[in-house]
Amino acid sequence: MTVQPDAPVCDIDFYAESTIADPATAYHSMLSAGPVVWLEKNQMYAICGHSDLVASLRNHECFSSAKGVSVDDEINKFLIGSSLNSDPPQHDVSRSITFAPLSPKNLRHIKERIETEAETIVDKLVAKGEFDAASELAPYLPLTIVRDLVGLGPNGKDKMLEWGAATFELMGWPGERRNKAIENLKQLRGFLEDPDTLDNLSDNGWARRAIKLGIDGGMEPARAAELMRDYIAPSLDTTISAIGYAIMLFARNPDQWQKLRDNRDLVRNAIEEVVRLNTPIRAFTRYITQDIEVAGTTLKKGSRVLMVYGAANRDPLRFPEPNTFDIERKTIGHVGFGQGVHACLGMNLARLEIASLLNSLADQVQQFTLNGPVVARVNSTIHSLASVPVKIASDIASDIARD
């Protein structure tokens, strides 16, 4: 069926590898066209203006997640049922179970452990003098601490990154990467459905706790096992993405790093600014449950619309000079952690991990200098970096030189 769009036509392919590598250029093109655009190459409307996106994300009755948030309805059949791929009231029940360990109150119990591990990895990397922030620094805390806290046991622990990446891959159009991602998603499905999985979960892990609470609350065991998915995709990839991107930004903006070193009260806001610019989740879709008009464009019942978080976070109507990295910016309202009922489940944990690393680095590192090309990681949904090679000037090195 040929669509006659009643929104500006944008000639970018949102899922082309060139767009994945440089999404900011695509966001600018979309926003220049309008707050809602028709992506001709993807045959889909996209909401990219900040105010319209926020209003739509808060309207889950019309912009539904219950039929999945992938662009591909065949893939959505695998995803429906998790907190991300559901609406209230089902969403509220599952989220109330899986969010509890990630609340600020409960994260206080692991804060010291995270800070200690942050110091450990920073000491190691600073001693080297140069390292890859994307591969050596960014994954450390998620893989050292968070993976153990989730507690998927030996059969699931080492597959979390692959399963998470595959899930995000299949929420977009992965192209030639599709078959590998589907195979990983099938492995995840087999893990969730395997009766032995429950026996192998860590006794005190978040996964076992969630399943027990689900069953105690009246869920069928198979449905309760699905709760584990809330910890698999969101808990690693997005945090790893933000950490690598943060170091790149500070290397390119040494004045901002000096501001942070001079005033640690800026750490929290710096994290929000990094997440605004990076926007780890580029976009999800929503299913339209009834005809609705957004910015003069009628979105038809039964269609899907792309909710472009990354573009909204660079909307100049909301964030003046949106491409500038400014850790003192008023970042309230950014959608890098989502919005509405589907705000990021693990955002408090991500903030804690990133803050611990930035504080530890600020204790020792005077400056980051890029020491090679920054290389993007290819994933149709996650904006992440595969390589951020940096050389550092450290206080330790300065002390040695003075001696």
C-alpha cells in the first residue's frame, strides 16, 4: 500500500550503517524538516521534536508498547510481555517487582562496592597511561558487578551481553546482522523456558528474587521467568554505551573535564548531559491504538511510529546549541532515559556506576587525549562506541616528573 504522507519527507535511512555511525547528522536533518517526518526509506512516520515526543510518550493509551516496540512485528512476538513491551496495568505489576533492587534506597547497599571497583579499574588504567575507554573501561563495572547482582547463573551470566545486544538489534532493522541476532534471541528464549534455569540462578540474585515474587503474586512460573528479561537487555548495554561516550566527550572538550575536576558537584549534571548527547537508545516504535494527530500529522490506528529519542535530545527549541557539550546545561527534560511509564528501569544504577568512574578518574586524570580514531559499534538501536583510544595526563605522572 502506498502511503501519501502528510508530514515532511526525510530522505535518510534511519537504519543504514552510516546513520548508525553518525546519528547526530540524521537527527539534525529530521528536526530541520519538522517535529514529525515521513521516513521514505523506512516507510514510517517518526516523531523527533522534543515537546511532541514527550507528550506522545506520556500517552501510552494511544502510543502503546503492549504489541512490542520493535519495527518488526515478527520480532515483537518474541518480546511482548517484558516491562518494556507492555502497558499498564501489566507493566506496573512487573516493573514493581523488577525495579525494587534498582531503587535509590536499595542501591545504597552496593554503592561502596561499586566505588571500590571503580577505583580498582581506574588505578589499573591510569598506570598504563593509555587505554581504550570503550573496551577496557566502559564494560568493567557492568560485567564485574551488575552481571553478578542479576545472578543468571553459569548458563546465563556469560551470555548477557550477547542476548542484550541481540534484543536491541532486533528492535530495529539489523539487515545482514538479523540472522545472528535471531539465533541469540532464540538462545535467550530457550534459557527462559528451560526448567533447569531456575535451579541454577544465584540464591541472592535479582533474577531469582523477581521470579519468586512473581510466583508468590500469582503469576504462572513461565510468566514469572519472563521477568528476567528486564535485567538482561537494559542493565549492561546502555551503561556501557554512556561511559565510552563520556570519555570521548571529555577528550574533545578538555575545558569541561577541568570544570568537573574543579567542582565535583557537577558530576550528576555531567552524566545527564552525556546521556542527552549520546542517547544510548536511538529510537523505539509505538503501536497506534486510535487515529491521533501530532504536529498536524494524522497517525493512523494500527500503524507504527518511530519515537526518536536521540533527535528530541538535540531539538534546539528545547536545548539551545544542542550539539554543544556543556556540563552546566539545564538538562531537565531530556529523554535519554526515556519518559513516562517506560522511563529507564536501570537509570539510577547507571548514574551510580558512571558517577563512581568519573569521580575516580577525576581524582587522578588531568586530561584525556584521543589517541586514535573513534569507532562506532554497529547496532540498529543502541548508539555505542566500539573504540575510544585515549592517552592520559595524570597527577601521578606529574608528581613523578617533578621528582
